Amino acid sequence: MSIETVATQPIPGQKPGTSGLRKQTRVFMGPHFLENYVQAIWTGLGGAAGTTLVLGGDGRYFNDRAAQVVLRMAAAEGVSKVIVGQDAILSTPAASHLIRSRGADGGIILSASHNPGGHDGDFGLKYNGANGGPAPESVTEKIFAATKTITEYRILAAIDVDLSTPGTHRMGDMEVEVVDPVADYADLMETLFDFDAIRALFAGGFTICFDAMHAVTGPYAKAIFEDRLGAPAGSVVNGTPSPDFGGGHPDPNPIWAKDLVDRMMGPDAPDFGAASDGDGDRNMIMGRGIYVTPSDSLAALAANATLAPAYAGGLKGLARSMPTSGAVDRVAEALGLDCYETPTGWKFFGNLLDAGKITLCGEESAGTSSDHVREKDGVWAVLLWLNILAQKKQPVAELMAEHWAKFGRNYYTRHDYEAVDTGIADTMVAEMRVRMRDMPGRKAAGLRIESADEFAYHDPVDGSVAEKQGLRFGLEGGGRVVVRLSGTGTVGATVRVYLERLETDPGKLHEDPQEALAPIVAAAEAITGLKQRTGRTAPDVIT
Ligand code: G1P
Ligand code: ZN
């Protein structure tokens, strides 16, 4: 087998976003696109010869082909060994765990997360480091720089490696170990949670519906909830992964997981409902008749985590991304814990977790996790909820009512405007950046603006600074508006408007969030002029 050196040239647009490089599938499949980026990863890392890497993806269209290309390029680079999930499948948290448990130097995850898949959908590729977490910006910047100067890439001329069964193969001088994608991860979960208590919960008639959304978590959820924990067969729905996620949008929120929401709000709802996304790192939590916002879920998990064996000794600290609601801050205060505020994107939690400053963290975008891996983890979040419910023996709605009565309720919603003209979005942000200096003291739709700034993060562990991480506006009465542009979209700009208001009046804890937030929504429009600028009348997605 020989190594081919292929002449190439930089391809514009290979800048990694919030979570790796994401593009339309057909862009990724274009000539040299994938190869250029993989070579840029090797360059950005200062070479990968002699290393051990983990490789897997969420099974979306092109996952299998891309994996073979990565393997041939790894062999050409001189990588010693690649540990690959069977059929090139690994959920993102399972990949993170495998990197850590096998002491690998890093890994490549093939996924565009919750973006639709298929030839007309999206594809993505992300590099994670030896801690199992997404590469920090210092690394992604080097990778991006390499994409701009590339002149050639190297690839082994070889036939495909058989990834269909566990076992060990050779590709040139490189070892390829194919592993069961589920087993190690499921074993890890057993070490964290009281499986006996959860088994007893199910044995007592507790019912669950887990919607895997035709994505990667199906096999994980079946193995853990049905096989190991005894939930009845059929508790996992849409559990067979498909390359285009059944033609759906594998994003677990009330819009895209509407079937589950309807079921949970209906007369024969199970006790607990959950969904996860394309690559298994996101989660949506529901109880009978109640949707738990991700921000509230993080707060409730933090407040009750010590009921699970892994966290029984107490939590080191907590963290949330800046746009996530302040609900978890109130729990941290009550528990006497530090609570860190990081920019959007899981990579910013890595240092805090590695340094032992936090145990649990999360984002409003349906991501929650702990220090057991360095990614968010959908199945883990569901298991922690189940462990807590097994101990507290109460319905989700009752648990949340008690939580709000104790800590207050941070009413929260996010309004997304998708495929907005990039020029309009950039101009809006640029103008607000200037205007916001004079905003404090003025009124927006009748509410006094108390503060206005652009979030910059000073990492307390390595001192790095991340600037321009979202515009924040504090309003009288504890309201908040945050505006930022998505870093994961692939068409035009997605403008995200995050809206929040704290309510502590015991008589006002059970209102409709959109109604409770109507004054904040009006203030947001007065501040941004978003609808007026875009001609839109309503958001595309409300979560
Ligand atoms: C979105 C979410 C963010 C999450 C990321 C990857 O990024 O908002 O919280 O970490 O997806 O799942 P965004 O599109 O807002 O840049
Ligand atoms: Zn994801």
C-alpha cells in the first residue's frame, strides 16, 4: 500500500464554528473538502504521527465514507492506532468516554449534531482532545490557519477496512480496532447511577417514552433503558438510526419532537418522556403534562444530584453558558457553590471540568452533563432524572413545582430567526454594539434598561479570553434579553434571542411562559428592531 500525495489548494469557509466544522453534506462531499480539513487537523495539532485516536459518528449520510477517508489519511499521517465504533458509529458522549477510558490522544467525531442529515442535509466533523472534549479555540484557530495555507494532503491507497464487526485490522502500519459502540458507555452509566433503584421504579409500573428521533441514541437507549433497566419493550421509540433521521430534524425541542410533546400532554401520557438529538449529546425532559426547559432541568438536577451515587459526596461547583437562565445560579447560591458563566459551546466547560472546579454544567440548548465525560450527554441526563425520581418518588410536575416554590422560577424562552440575510444580521449586531453604550437608563417597551454589554469570557483556568460572545441587556424587575448569532447554522444567519424573567411571587409560578415573558419579548424587539429589519412577523423556532 502506498501513500499518495495529492496537490490541493485552500477551500474558503473551513472555519470551525461553535462545535467543529459544519456544512451542507454536498459541500463536505465536494472535491478535496473533507481531505483538506483532515490534513489541516494534523497540521493544526503539529502532526499526529504515533498517536492513538478514536473515530466515530452519528451515522448520518456520508458517515461511512468519511470514516474510511479519515482512516486512510490517519494511516498516511503515521497514526499508530485508531479505535473505531462498529460501523463507524459512536454517540458524541460515548466517543468522549472512549477517548478518556482508553487514554487516547484525541478523536474525530463525524456529526452535525441536531442538524438534519442526508444528501440535502448537513454534515460535520469535530476534533476532540485527550481530555475527551472539543478542542479549545487555541487549537481550532491553528486548524483554521492550516486550511488557509494547505497545498497538499496525504492519503493511503487502500481498500476499505471492514468496520462491520468488532475486531482488529491493519491498514498499512496502522492498527484499526473496531469496538462495540454501546458497551463501554453503558458500563460507565452503571457506575454512576443506582441501577437497582431505577429497575425497581420500572418494576413498580413507572412508564417512560424515550424518543431517539431515528438517530444515534436508539441502540444506547434500548440497551440501557430496556435491556439493563427493564423498561418494557417499546419504551424507546424511533430507535433505529437512519442516515437521514427518518427525514426529520433530530433536535429534541418542542417543535421538532412534537409527537413526544403531544403524547406527554395527552390523556394517556407516560410518567416520563425524553428525547435526544442526532449524535446523542442533547436531551429534552418531560413529565406527564409538563415540559421542563433545559435551564430548569439543569437547576433541578443540580439541586438533587446528590441522590445519585456518583454525586452523593457533593458537587464541586456548577456552570452554565451565558444565555442559559439563572435558575442554576439560585441553586448554586443555596448550596454555597461557585457558579461559572461561560460562552455558548461545550468546549468552554472543558477547563473548568479538568481543573475540578465544577461537577455539573449545562446549556439552554438542551445540553447537560457532568465530569464523567467532556461532552454533553443526553442519556446521562435522562438517567440522572430517573435516579432522582426513583428516590423522591414523585411526579416530575410536583418536583418542579416544589423547586420553583423554593428557588423561584426563571421563566425562559428562546426565539430563533433562521436563514436571515447575513448582511442584515451583521448590521443589526454592529449597530446595537454602538447603540448599547447609551442604552442604560433608557426604556424599551416601557421597561427600564439597567445594563447593556457584550459578553467576554476570561477563562479562570488558562487565562484565555473569548470576546464578542453575545449582547446582554438587563431589564428592570430581573428581566434579561440576550442576542447572538448562531455558530452552527449552514444557511445565512440564525439570530437567537434569549428571553428570561425571574418570578418569585408564589401565586405566579404556573403561568404560560410566552405570556409571562410578553413584556420582555416586546422590550427585545424595541432593542433589536429585528422583526422590522427582517420583515419577519414571528420566530421560526420557539423553544
Ligand atoms: C448551538 C447551541 C449551543 C451548542 C451548540 C452545539 O450553537 O446554541 O448551546 O453548544 O449548538 O450543540 P449555536 O448555533 O447557537 O452557535
Ligand atoms: Zn448534538
